[in-house]
Amino acid sequence: MRKLVIEKAVVKHNLSVIKERAAGAVIYGVLTGDGGGAGTVPLAKLLRAEGIGRFAVYDVKDAEKLRQAGFEDEEILMLRSTTDREELERLVDLNVVCTISSVDTGLALNALAENRSTVACAHIQVDTGMGFGGFLASEPEKILLAYRSLPNVALEGIYTQLHAAKPNDPELSHQLEKFHQVLDTIHSDKHETGVIHAAGSFALLHSDSARLDGVRVGSAILGRCRRTRDDRLKTAGYGEAPLAEVRWLPKGYTLGYGKPIVLKKPTRVAVLPVGYQNGLGVSRPRETGFWALWRRWRRSQSRTVRIGDQRARVIGSIGATETLLNVTNLKCSTGDLACFDIDPLFAQGFVREYR
């Protein structure tokens, strides 16, 4: 059986780093992508046990899962606006904090709340340069209209998204400056903004100025964010599967496909029943350019799998559903467990297990 193992101790360690960096700011545990592949509900339960009581999702179904799993009082923030009446009905029923990113989305939520004689909670989203949604920072009059004209919406927070590509990125400072200008305009018009948040995982780790009142942390929880050597995070999540076959192949034998290789000497080969369709070797796009490609190629050439306390090197390219290992000098046999790094976000065909 193929297993995706999530180490609780590693997650707890990363949370300690995150809390230290947050320095008292409220933390939203971002559970998009099924909790980064770690499972929306089990990851949320682990976060709650460590004192995290606010969560952010991107899908109504994730909010439903949390409420059904007993997250009755925790704040759940929807990181996406909508004008779809059915979605809005469910969000209000679930007591989810909605996102308002435009005049239209604000009016839609207000109309629904008014019809139900209730008040819906929401955060304002401001676009300072990402382009994925939100009121344009250059159009503060529309944001003020939301504060002035939505009597059935309680605006409890305001946020933006930052696209810093590296530590001390000047673009981040530029975005934050635009965001603070918006906040100043709102405050000048005598409105309360509630929780102000801008930093995601990378900005939290590398910019004190982005911390503000709250932070949204997703990929850093599993240590799967863009990393630097001194960030102190640990990578959580690995795959585990039994070797399907172990056998000797003669010198001159051809292995693999696409770019097959020819064995230069007799080689003992093990078949790992995991391939790129299961997520092995698949990674999130981060760096670009020639040197980034070169580094990725170098890593692929030195990829290894752990069998007990031994390391087996991958032979050739990772296949669709199987991967070949060189175990010539290792003690192993069919059925022995192999452990390998795999990003939980891309893992397919595994039974998830927290340890």
C-alpha cells in the first residue's frame, strides 16, 4: 500500500517558527488545495490543537467540511468573492466570512443578507498588483462606497496579496505603500478596517513590514513554500511504498523510455510502483531562468530513495507509474518499504496517514 505520511512533529515545529515570525499577529491557517495535500480537516485539527483558531479556504465545500467536522466557533474566511446566490446562501448559512472584491460582489452579499434580515461578515480585498481580484488600489472611492453603502454587511477586515519574489524585494515595499494609502483613505473617512492582513507564507518569513494585524499561512506549514537557508522550516510529508520487484539485469540491457539508458555493467534493479502520475518528481514552479533549470536538472540526476538506512539512486527518468532504482550494493528484497520525498499537493493514489 502506498502511503503519504505527514509528520505531526514537523508541522508543530514549523508552526513554532510561524508563530515567532507572526509576533502576536493573528494567524489564518490557509487550507486551500485540500490543505496543501495534507487534508483539509486533519490538518485543521492539528492546527487547532496548536492554538490556531482562524482558517482560510477557497471553496465552499471546504468550509462545509470544517463545520461538519466540529469547527463550529472558529472563524473561516473565504478567499474568493462571488455573486452566485447559491454560494452566498451557503456561506451565510455556514457563518463564513466572505470576501468583497468589487461593488458588485458587495451589493450581492448585502442584498442577500437584507432579504434574510441578517448581517453578513466580510473582508475587503484590495488589488495592489497581483491582479487576481480585489478593488484596485488606485480607485479608493469604490472601496469607500462599500463602507458607506452596505448596511447589512459587517466589514471586519481588509487584505491584499503580495508577490515578492525574493527577500527584500522592492516590489513588496511598493505594494505595501499602495495598501497603506488605501488604509489611510478609509481611516480619513472615519471607518474602522478591522483586521488588516497582507503577508502570505513567503512575506511573513522575509518581511517584518508585511506582518500587520494578521498573516495568512499555507505552504509554510508543511515547509513547502519558497525556501531560504535560514528560514528554519522543515519539509513535512513523504511517500512510502513497498518495492514491487527486485532483479538482476545484464550489461547492455536497455532501461526506461523517452531517453532510455544502456547498462554499462550488470545491475541489480528495484521497481518502485510510484511515478510522476502519482506526483513523484513533480514540484511547484518557483524559480525561472537558465540556472534554475540547471539546478532542477542536477537535482533530478541525483534523486535518491531511502530503503531502511540505505540510499538507492533513481535510474533514468521517472516513469508514469513506476520508477527504477539501482540497488546493486544494497541489502533489500521485494516488499521492503521505500521512502521518498513527494509534495503532498501533487500526491495521487496514496493513503494519507498522520504520524
